[in-house]
Amino acid sequence: MRVVFMGTPEFAVPTLEELINAGHSVVGVFTQPDKAVGRKQIITPPPVKVCATKHNIPVFQPNTLKTAEAEELIKGLNPEVVVVVAYGKILPTNILSIARYGSINGHASLLPRHRGASPIQWAIVCGDKKTGVTTQLMGEGIDTGDILLSEETDIKEDETAGELHDRLSVITASLMLRTLEGVEAGSITPEKQDDELSNYAPIINKEMGFLRFDKTAEEICNLIRGFNPWPAAYFMLDLKRIKVFSAEVGKETDKAPATVVSSDGELIIACAEGTTIKLMEIQPEGSKRMSAADYLKGHTIRVGTIINGDNVG
């Protein structure tokens, strides 16, 4: 099939690669503009652009698709289908219907659950035991289009958002190939989503990672895993931010939430409902990642200390 591909981050690269390897004719790739990255603000192309350039595929980086020029550009490429994976821009209605088979999106959740920009992270934060990938015909709403195919996978007990991201990117690629085969053969019947079962996975920002210990240890562990590697969960101690990358549920306690229960070789903090959390890997502000045990070798945190007591996130 003649394909116009739209995607930006690393998550979308496996799908583009699989389309090429399967023999589809990718006639153009749309991706977001190059951006300044890192402390030195070096202008860097998005991963999808790097992949497309390697395969000598024309790359287009418009600031918006809401122009007559963008519409004419896509029409000129004469695609049979527009494939979208983590593009990061809303496609206007006039773009959605250009291709014969429409615009098909690969979304990293089991729709209608976790519509929106950050489904991988929120699936973990919400404590979901399963997630997956859905291909859908794109409509005017955000991830509200008719479902074509879906594939389910278990979320592993200690899996982080980064690890789940990598697994789902591969699943997305294979599911998209099956979807295009089915759409072309006419063997897939689109199914409408049940809006009553939907919820929204909003864009994540750094402050969402602030750890409030008035939640249970399990809920806090889920947030830590869901925000690993970015933006990373954190708490405040002596007016400094300490990021947390891994933790586990500890024993029961009668101490009030946010109270340090143990700091002798291990850092254990009381949480809601009599639960405790044992911090495993942390990163103090201005330092490298380390075990909580190593941190305690050079820092004293007294039992009874109230975490975040004099701080705001």
C-alpha cells in the first residue's frame, strides 16, 4: 500500500521500520520539527526523522497540518492510507479522509481506556494489571475513533513505564501490519467505542511526580514505576528534591503517613492505611542515582522525621 506515515518519538520507529520491511511504499513521513535538546540545547531531529532519512524517505515537518498547503501536500503524495503513531499533533478533519482507507492510529492502550497523550504511564499509575495496543480509524475526537484491532498484554509486577513503552512499541508495529492487511482485504469490521468505559490519560508534567504519603504503599509504588524514567517520582527533604526510581511495599505500621519508620541501612516511610514503603533506588538533587542504603551511609535521617513536612512539591 502507498502509506503516509506520521510519528515523532522512538515509540513510533518500530512501526515505520516494519512498514518498510513488509514492502509497503512509504511515500512520505510527517514528524514534528527538530527541537533543542539537553543542557546545551543542541538542535536534534526526532527519531522518526532519523529513521526515514536512513531509508531515503521524504520527510515533512510542518508546524501545523491546519493549512491548505499541508492538505495539498498530502493529497499530492496520493496515499492509500495514513498511518499515525505518536505523532503529537491533532489531524484536522479534512486530512483524515484524504486516503482511500482513511487515517489509522496505533494507540498504546486498550481503548476506550486511557485515551490521551500518556496511556503507558497512567496504566501503571492506575494499577492496571493489563494493557495493550489498539488500532483505530481516526475521527474528530481524541482517540474516540472506531476500533479495528487490539492486542492485550499483562503488565508485569515490577515493570516500569520505560520497560512497558519498549514492549508496546513492538506490539504496535506488528498490530499495525495486521491491521493494514485486514483493512485492504476487507476482513475487519470497525467497532464503535463505548464512551461510558473511557477515561483520559493527560500529558504528564514533572510536578505530578510529587509523592504524597497519604496514599497506600501500593499506590505510591505504582506512581514510582509509572513515572520511571521520566519525569521520576520525588519527595522533598531539607528543601531538596530526591527522586525515587524504585521501591517496594514494606511491613505494616501504626505510624502516621509520611513518618520515617526506619533509617538504619534502609529507608522505610509510613503510608496510608498502615502500610509502609521501602525506597530502593533514589537520586538526591545534584547527585547521581544510588541505592537508598548507600545514601544513608553519608546522610542521617532520624526515625520520626516527617517527609515533606516543611516542604511543598
